[in-house]
Amino acid sequence: MTARRAESDDPPLLDELMPWSVAPMRLGRSWPLAPDAASLRTRWDRLVRAEGAERERLFDPSRARTPQSSVAALPGQPTSTGRFARENGPCPDPVRVLYGPFDEQWLLPDHRLIDVARPELWRVADDRQLFAVEQGYVPQAGGPALPATALLPAGRSPAGRPGRIRPLYRRPGGLEPNLTPGLLPSLSGRYGQEVTPQDVFTWAMAAARATPEGCAVPLPADRELWQRGVGLGHRMLALQLRGARGGERPRMPGGRRPYVRAAIPAHPAELLYDREEEVLQLGEGRVSPVPAGAWDFHVSGVRVLQAWFERRTGRGEPGTLEAVRPAAWLQEWTSELLELITVLGLLYELRPQQEELRAELTDGSQVARAELRRAGVLPVPADARRPASVFDHHEEGPEGQFSLL
């Protein structure tokens, strides 16, 4: 950050409000991830049955991982730490992850298969954690700057410009919020009410905007505007959690709920949209009503529904593990598609409120960076940018050795 920006009256960046961040995962090979869990089990079984050069080829080695690599287990995952060249055991249970924006998939949680898995994220992922997935800046691109999830995010950017993953808490159990020290008491004093970590998280979801310098999060001077933005962010978060944490699964009002009007074929070749009829066509299959807002929903310039469809209908290179896929379109994908349409449509309906909020922030008084510096909230202490030490149990290292605490 330049000295000029540090002393300016510009709004703070998310990097200053939630200072600990982690780069996206780098899988190194595509086959440990899939839209369905059964394919992953089949891929694993095929790999462990192979021997010698065939196992090496199927593994798809990289500079970071080969069947001979020796690595520690991922935190919280009971997978083997022996070299994969000797592996002959059962497939580990796949875990649900957020691959890209709004795209929930399955991942084999085996550190031997992932080039850069970000263990610090796995260490703090639990039933209290929330993750903000900051999107990289793409000029003229619409869509949310800060999607959120309760799943472990891979952090992939659809436009190839990865941002950062920012957990809400630095420790398991919802302990130690990932917020700049002094921010919560400063905002609580300004607004005359208790400001919680999740309030800051949801405010950022509602107010954040991508800029060339990073994700900017203007803070209002006005208490009423703060409360309105936090409420809007909570609604956005509830939709993106899709019923997790005891919430209700998102549903369109009666008469607007999408249904399958014509069965989706085994191999839908393309995805088309009839705007006039509000019909989504998957080959000969038809889903309606599909609001135009769901079809028009983009993140980083990429249409979410199109990217989701392509991930489920693409074909891997013959002879590779990625080519091991379902023989036909899965019923579970249809259910996921209907829910995704609902989530995107309802989020799109909230955009006018977001635009109004941002307009009022632009026209009104803000808590700028310079004021946060005067209050002692900024600059961010260096240790707030580093992960907390959260070891409360032994973690297995390479070849069954235990990590030193």
C-alpha cells in the first residue's frame, strides 16, 4: 500500500478490515475434484489398482506432487501419509467444497494429491466458520465482489484472476475474529450498538466493490445506513449458505419456482435460454420458469449457469482419470441446478437494494481510512496478517511422523 493511499480519505480495503487471507488452492491435477462423489471413488480405485508406470501416468505428476512425494496429512482428515506409490487402501470420503463462485463440487481430501492445499484453511474449517472469497479485479465485469460460503473454498476465479480467501475466524470454534484489532469497539462506539464479527462480514458482502487496488469496503458514518446494509448482507449470506447452519433452503415464491418441464437428456449438448418464455434449455430438456436475473448472473465477467453446466458436461481426455465421469446426467445435478437457479434469481432481486446502498455511501459521509488511523485501528499489525497458532492436537506428518507443536 502506498503512503499516499494510507493517508487518504479513500474507503478502507477488505485487506485492512479482514487482514488474514489465504491464496486459492492449486490442485495441480484435475481428477481429485468432480461434480459427483461416485466418480472420485471410481478414479481412486482405478489408480490404486494400477502399478508401476501406469500408476505414475494416471497420477499425473507435477513438480510438487508425484506418487513418491512425502507429505503431511491435511488437518482433520484421516488419510494416509505414506507415499502414494505404496497406496492400496480404500478411497477417503470426498468432502464438499466450493470450487468456483456458486459451484459446489466434491474433492478427495488427500494431501498427496493436491499441489498446494492450504492446510491453514483446513485447520480452521468447522461448523462455525464462514469464508469470504474475494474476487480478482476484472474491468467492466459485473457480479458480486465478495461471495461467501460455509464450505471450504478452493478459491478458483472463473476469469482466471484469483483473489483471496478470508476466513471470518482465525481459530476453530468461532474464536478470534479475523478483524483488525480495535475495529469492533471503534464501530460499536460510532454506531451506539454492539457490532459483531458477522455484522462486519455481512456489511462487506453488501457494500464491497472490486477496484484495481483491491476490494474496497466503505464504512458509513450513519448508523441507520449501517443497520440497513448489515440486514441486506445477512439476507445475501442466508441465500448463499443454502440452508447450512440450520437456515432454510432458499425458495422462490409460489408460482415462480423452477420445475423440470421436459426431462433432461442423458447427454445435454448445450445450454440455451429463451428470455421471452423464461425457459432454460439443456438439450431437449426444459426448466422453467427461470428468471432472467438468474441467467444474467455473472461473476468476474463469466456467466455462472454456463460455467456450472460446462463443468458437468465436459469430457476429460480419454485414458485419463478425469475421463472417468458419470455415464449420463445425474438426478442430483438436476436438483442442484434448480436450487442454483433459485439462489441466483433471489440474489439478483437484491441488486437494486445494493445499488441504492452504494449510492448513499457515495453521496454520504464515510468512515475513511484516515479516521481509522486516528482511532488507532490502522495500520494493521503484522501478526494480524499471519495465521493463528491453533494446534490443539497432534497432526500426522509424512510417513506417519507427528508434527512438532
